[in-house]
Amino acid sequence: MSGGLAGVFVPALTPFTRTLEADTGRFQAYCRWLLDRGADGLAVFGTTSEANSLSFAERTSLLEALIEAGIPAGKLLPGTGLSALPETVALTRHAVGLGCAGVLMLPPFYYKNISDDGLVAAYSETVERVGDARLKLYLYHIPQMSGVPITLTAMERLLKKFPQTIVGIKDSSGNWENTKAILTQFPQLATFPATEARLLEGMALGAAGCISASANMNIAMIRELIDAIRAKDKSAAPKQQTVAAIRQVMEKLPVIAAMKALYAQASGAADWAVVRPPLTGLSAAAATGMMADLDKAGFRAASALQGLPG
């Protein structure tokens, strides 16, 4: 990997009030907490952020609120990919104008069986209409959710067309062979797998780090793992095992609801458990089972979540 962002970026959860409004103050405090705990940056308004349950106006105002709270724009990688081209362009312009480090962009995700020609056209139109040399675009490949894969062929075409603009990718496919193919074929990209479970292997192959849902709750341990890998420390292997075991627990659960339930319990703030429909909260029984499984995996909530904003 050459250039671009690196380390652990957290797709920060979006807290809501009991009336389902975005809780701006808690969001600001939470994002500061993540950075203080070791995050290299924040990939706000991605899947874990419930981004597609947020309005255009909410995304813009929350992003502005983070910067107003003193969070450096250079630490922010907001999601700006929507189904409608004009809204994608407007959100991207907004992020670039605020000085964000880059944008993480889903492909247009309503129509399925899109050709590479269509996908390349959608990204090309966005880049050209934004028309700003400051734009640094990170592709967001999550076909199990979007229904629109970003193929290796489409990536190659886009990189040839916009080599200074398209600088990275988050691979959330869950297909490790695809991740390895990206790392092998496109070493110029900052490639972020969506899991910390294979950081040791991934970074050896050139991965930039990870953008992981469970980094919300386990940021300090993931930060320690990355530091150990970079230092070629022997502690990296056992740290990787523990981090992977914790991740495996969360993969068995609806991860957004699960982490919010965990936060509600750890902070004593019941509102943390609120998710926007169509998502539903975690049951009490599932939450109890999760806590027991996390403890067995080596997750110590009291220390991991110390200082979590209530």
C-alpha cells in the first residue's frame, strides 16, 4: 500500500434519542472518545452508522457538528454514496468543502445486475461533477448489502481514469480471496478489509489497516494489535487471536443492535440501545448471552468501554 489513509478507521455508531432523532451531542462526544481510545479516523455514515436510515440533511448537519466540536476534518472519511447521482455529488462536495480526508462511496444501489460500464459511468460522473482536485475517493464494496459488486475490472478502469482521485477501497465482501486479489492487483490503493480478524495476514500483504464495525467497541485492543504488527512484535500473534475471537462473537449477532445494547448496559444510558426502524433492538436474552460470550473471548467491557459517553 502506498499513500492514502492507514490504521484503524471506525464506522461510528449513530446514537438516537427515544424519539428517533439523531443525538448530536452524544455523537460528538462519542466520536471524540473513539479518537481518544486509539482510532486513526472515523468512517462516519457507513453501514454501521445506519447511514441509509439518515436523511441527506442529517448527514450534512452531523458532519458539520463533528468539525464544530473540534474533531479534525482530516480524521473523517464520511460515506457519501446514494442511489441518486445529484445527492451523491452534493454530499461529496460538502465533505470535500469541509476538508475531510476523503469519502467512502457506495455504488448506486437500487438497480441490480449493473454492468461495469454503468458502474464506471456512475463513479465517473460523480468525480467529474464534483470537479475538485482535493477529492480522495475510497470505493465501498459491500455487495451482500448493496447488491452491486465493484468488480476488479471496474476498479482497473476507474484507476486508469482517475489515478489521483480514487485512492482506496473498503472491502466488506467477506470474501478473503477477493481482498487478496485487490491487494495483489492494486498495490497503489489503500485497501481496508472490513474485519480485524485477519489484520496480521492482511497487513503483511499490504493492507492499510481495517474499517471494522466491531472497532466501535474494541478500538483500544485493535489499536494495540496494529501497533504490534507494525513493530514486528511477537505479541501480535496472541493479540490477533483474541481480537479475532471477539469479532467472531459479534458476527453471530445483529451487530449494530448488539453494540448499542452493550453500550446501554455499560454506560447506564438506555437511549444508547435505540436503533431506527427497520432495525430492531437486541432482546434481553440475546444481550445476556452476548456478554457471556464476549467475556469468554477475552473482552473486558469495564476497561474496553471506560469513559464511554452516556
